Amino acid sequence: MPPLTPDQINKLKALGIEVNNIDKNHHLSPPSRGNVEQSETEGFCPNFRNSKLEIRHSSNIFPLLSISGLTLLSLSGLILFKNKDQADTTKITNTNTTSPETSVSPTQVPKSIQHYLLTSQQFFTQASQNQSVDALNQSIIAATEAIKEFPNDYRGYYQRGRIYQSILASKPELSNQVIADLSQAQKLQPTNAEITRSLASTYAIKGDAQNTINYLSQTIALEPTKAQNFYDLAKIQQQVGFLTQAVETYDKLLSILSDPSQKTQVQSEKTEIEKIIAQNPRLTETSVKADPNTTNPIPTINLPSSLDSPTIQASAGSGLIVAAPEKLDQIEISNLTGSNSLSGTGTLTSGQKEITLTNSQVTSTSQVYVSIISGGKNQNLQVLSKSDGSFIAGLDSPISENIEFKWWIIN
């Protein structure tokens, strides 16, 4: 390589390159080992055409000058000498690091309560469709995890309570667990009508008519335009003998019904109750004293100390029945049947003259009333006889169609 000219030397000095890196023949000299980064396995090679030399410099990257086929660059404290044939392929690295690189690991996104609820519901649907105990337990576990992770969110308690509620028909011993979960859900979300209706349904399964009426009344207060709530309440009020309250409930139901056939049916039943009340003036006084809103306060059931809820132990053929989600809110008092309630329905089949109904509420002094709901047009259905524990309803002669009728017992 030809020696550097004085002009080139001056340019190098102006750029901050020490003249002691230039020998007396004005050639570039290898830099000192303290300024050279070299491999542990390879020695320093002064042949600039075949290798690169890195010298520390403080300027940013930009081309400095080209000297006899070499390109001189500055990169954040480095001066790189490169062969012009290698300019596009030589890798440039920055060794002027002031702090170690921080390794950032991906952040794990926490699971939302929707994740647990959706998982629980999927397993619950599977359990109700296939009557699978394993799926039912997985549903319980997912709902319990939702409670643990989000203890102030009512939805976890509501979900788990509904799961247990679905098997009360075959596991009645879980009724307190259901009521505990649903009561906690109501405490966290007191304006949710679905929770109060679920509580009413649970008490109905348990056979507690008093609390069923109380929670249905709360449901109506929260959801005053839903006809089903009024109808269920009126039906239960009749069953327990609260006829004046039933009439009031039917009045409210009639005010929100729009279907003419439904209105006709409800009006007909309301009229029959009013006739019974007119014939038994003492009913009004008795019903006021037995007002379900002023007696038997709703019991308080505390949550278990542990949030770990029991899974269900059952084997094939054990009789475990998982009710489908849409059937959970059906309200029918389990211990109020045609054999012990004060109101109910019966059917006199075609060709049959009379029917005997057994009921523990009937005595020889009871007042029993019957009213045709469907069939038997212009027929005179009546109570033919009564005794302790039963009564007989019938016609003067049989007819060729079924007659469905409503009955009431007044003691």
C-alpha cells in the first residue's frame, strides 16, 4: 500500500486518530492490544484486506473517509476498517454497553372469573345431558375456584349453588349448602331477581312453604313485570290456605297479562276463590293472622368455614339425577301435594262418575269446594261426600270426556 500523504495524515488527525498509529513511512500501524477486540482462539491479523480491525471511538456511525480501498466508519465508540468488497457483509456490533441486557419473560395473564364460570357451566351442561358425576364434580371445582379467586363476586356463589340445587331431588342433604351459597350471592348482589327466585325454588324443594312465599314476594318486588312469579306465588298461597293473598296476587297478575286466554283462565280462578271467601267470612281474618310476611323469619345460614365444597360421590345406577338448567326454577312445594295441601287439581276421567281424593287436611267438618277448569261443559261437578282423610267429587252420571277441576279445603 502506498504511504499516506501529509494531507491524509492531517485529515486523520482532524478526526481524532492519533498519529502514533501511523508509522514513519506513513502506513497505518496495528493498534495496541488494549484497543483491539480479538478472539481468544485467533491471533491478531494486520492484513486489513482479509480481516477487520475494531478501534474504540466516541462518535456515532457515519463514514469517515476512504483510504486506498478501505472504508473508515465510526459506530458508537468503534472505528471499523473494512474492505470495500466486504462493506455489505461485515457484521457490526456495539460493544459500548453501559448496563447488562434485561431478559423479560412473558407476563402470565391471570384468569378472569368468566373463565371459571364458563368452564363450570360447560361441565354442568355436560353433566345434565349425560348424567355424568365426573362432569358434575368438575363443574363444582371450577365454581369453587371462582369463589376462591374472586370472593367478592356473587357469580361464583350463585353458580355453585345452582349446581348443588340441580341434584337436590336425589341429594336433599345438600339443601343447606345450596341455601348458604345462594344467600351469600344475594348478600353480594341484593337486587338480582334470579337469586331470590332460586332461593324460593330451593325452599320449595326443601318443603318450606313459608320461605318459598317470602322469597317469591321478594322476587316480585325486584321483577314486577314477570307473570310467572305472580302465578307461582298465587298457586302456593292457595295451597297453604292464604286465599285473600292469592286474590290480591291474581289481581296484580291480571294487570300485566296481555294474552286473552290467560286472562280468562286467571280471572276464572280468582272468581272461584272470591266465592269461597264470600261464603267463609272468617277467611279474611284468619289469613291476616297467618300473613307469611309477618311470621317465621327467614333463617340465617352461614357459609362453611372452608371454601372447599364437597364433590359428589355416586356410582352408576346410584339414582343421582342432575336436573337440566332450565328446570331449576320450577317452584312446587315438595311436601304440598294433593294429599296434604289445602288446594289442588284433580281429573275425573271419561266414563267415570266420581273420584275419591285422599287428603290429610280433610275432616268431617271441613268445607270442600270444587270448580271445573276444562271439559264437562254445563256439568254440575260437586262434592258428594267427605270424611276424615278423604272426599269424593263427581257427577250425577258419567260423560264421555275428561273433566279437570280445581278443589279447595277450608278448615
